[in-house]
Amino acid sequence: MAVLDPTLTIRQATQDFFRNFATPDESGTDVLAGAPSDSATTTAPDVCGRDFRELVHPSVRQPLMRQFERLLSGRCDRFSAHVVALRSEGDAFTGSLTATAVSGYAPDPAAVLVLMRPGQSAEGDAVVAPRKKLLSEIDARILEGIAAGLSTIPLASRLYLSRQGVEYHVTGLLRKLKVPNRAALVSRAYAMGVLTVGTWPPRVVEGFIK
């Protein structure tokens, strides 16, 4: 769990949060304390003071930030989302995120409380996931576009499809990967190893394309 200010800068965090995101010290031990220390091996400042956006994979950053904008503008009190997050070493992992606005004296939220529940490592899943040829060429291109944050109209223009055609393929992808929405689709695709971790723009692994 972490506390963000209205600019989404991390101000406080629990030990579990540091365990996932703090830079390991020279001995390879992750930081487990939230308060900064003068010790040379303490890397808590690597997390506290950082922009929360830096901890989110580019593939899900844009839609997630839109939800934070709604939260900070007072249009909602909380939201939950599937995320692909980045550890300090660059490894990706999937999980769920719940963000709750913390009210102060002013009308706008004074802070945001973020609870993250990590799932499995996306990179590890990519190793063990059976690489079945799940996707057609057009489905793969649409999945890559969604992972890059493109909406229906830009996807239709890029792939020379109608908007209805794009929505048809998106619906098929949601059904195939058994997820409710586009954000969850991207998260599941990384968890299964369908999308290559650590590359931008996102690319579907060739072994999954028919």
C-alpha cells in the first residue's frame, strides 16, 4: 500500500510496497522499511518521492492515468483496475490496483491511497505459458494497438477496418482471454506471455500468431 499526493508522487508506503519496487542493495536484500535512512544500503528514497507513473508499464499507463484523473477531479471516490507494473530491475508483473481518494479540507482529494495486490511475474508466466497459436494476424495487431493505448478510431485507421470491425475483433479477444475489458485484456496478455515484456511499442510473441 502507498500514499500518493495529488501529483501522484509517492509520499509513504508499506513494507510490501517497498519489497516490490525498492531497488535492492548491494547484498541483494530489498528494502523493507518505509522511512529514509542514512545507511548506504537503504534505498527507500528510490521509491518515496518517485512519480507513481514510473512504476506502471507503458502499455497500461495511459488508461490508468485517465482513471486517476477522474479520481482527482472528484468524479469518482475510488476505482479498481488490472495493472502491469515494473520492478526496479525492469521485470514486469501483473496484479490488481485499488485507488481511493483521501479527502482533506479542500473540495479536491488531499491524497490517494493505493493498494496493489501483485499476481504472478509476467516474465515468469511467459516462460511457462504454453505458446498455442491463439491469435490471427489482425487480432495480434489489434492487441498490440490496445496495449499501446490506442482507442477504436485510431486502430480502425491504422488497420483499414471499420469501427464496427475493430469492436468485433476486440469482443472476440475479450472472450478468448476471458476478461471483462481492455485493461484486463492487456494485463492477461502479459501474464500469459502473449505480449513481449520490456519492449515498446508492445509486440505479440510470434509463437502465438496463427
